Amino acid sequence: MKEARNITYCVVVAAVCCGLSLPSVARTYKWVDDKGVTQYGDTIPPEFKDKANAELSRRGITIKKTDQALTPEEIRARKEGEARLQQEELRAKEQKRRDQALLQTFTTERDIELKRDRDLQQIELGIANNQSVLKSAEKRLAENRARADAFTKGAKPIPDGLKQDIESDENEKRRLESLIGQKHQELGVVREKYDDYKRRFAQLRSSPSMSTGSAQATASPPGSAPKK
């Protein structure tokens, strides 16, 4: 029994001695106050928590560094800059895809011109068809208006059905005229698009880094079909 108490006493003493021998973890911080003076301490004052500071080891070596917190304006500026950079990267990626597709789709500038002429021919055919329909609508409208004038001259009321026909013909005439106008604008857009293709194709052909052999994409430029 006495031997057991001695063993317990020794264990307690050893534990206390070990606890006393453990070095306390001392932390030292460094920061700069409002006057620009570097300060040191075991804690950072609350008013400097968001300022740049550093945690030092017992030997004075920086083990952790904290940058100054950004202001709302700085945070917004950083986000805007990151967004611009992301957009630029996306544009560059899309341009590369288009360039590769252009080189995959056409082998010569003459190929581009032939594709342009086919697209223009399709639009011009649509214009001709719409003009033919417009001519018929105008003729029908003129006939219905003449009938309405006859009723008016005869002091008779214009039938409701005839009024509806005239209104329908007028709407159809406006619709066709608008459609034909859009098609004419489309002709200019297509010409400009293929002019851009030709310019870019010439640039790529003259660039050593972008040749036919290096183009791996299979997608086609917008509005074009892969070459067969």
C-alpha cells in the first residue's frame, strides 16, 4: 500500500515538472500606427486589426503576414478588373475558334467569294419572290379600292367585307414592303461579313502561327457551311 502511494506521488511530481518545463507559446505582432511608426506587441489594437500586420516568431522571423483589408472601392475595382480580364480571355478564345473554323472551311479566298455569291443569290431570290407577291397584293388592293370608290360615288355604304379586304390588303402590302427592305439590308450584312472573312483569311494565311495544318477545329464560321 505504501509502495503504491509512493508510485502515485512520483507520477504526480513528474507531471507537474513536465508542465512547468513546457515553454509558453509567446506571440509577437508587428504593425504600423497612424503616424507611420512600426509597433510591436503581443496583441494588435482593435483599430489596427484591418491594417497590414505580421506575426513574428520568438526569434523575430515573420511566420504570418496579413495584408491590409481592401476598401469597398478597392474591392469593386478588383472585381471589375477580374471581370474585364475574364471577358478578354473569352473573346480571345472565341476568336481563336473562329480563326480555326475559317481555315477549316475555306482553302482559298475564291472559296469565300463563291460561298458569298451563293448566299447573296438566295437572298435575292427571296426578294424577287416577295416582290412578285407584293405586286399581286397591290393589284388586289387597287381593285378593292376602286370597288369602294364606286360604292361611295353611288352614295351607297361600303360593305363590311370589302372594308376588311382593303384593310387586309394594306396590312399585307406593308408587311411585304418591310420584309423586302430587311432583305436588302441583309444583302449588305452578308457582303460585309464575307469581306471580313477574306481579310481575316489573308491575315491568317500570312501568319506562321496560324496555318492550315495547325487548324484543328471542325466548327464553321457563323453563317457558313463546311466545305464539301
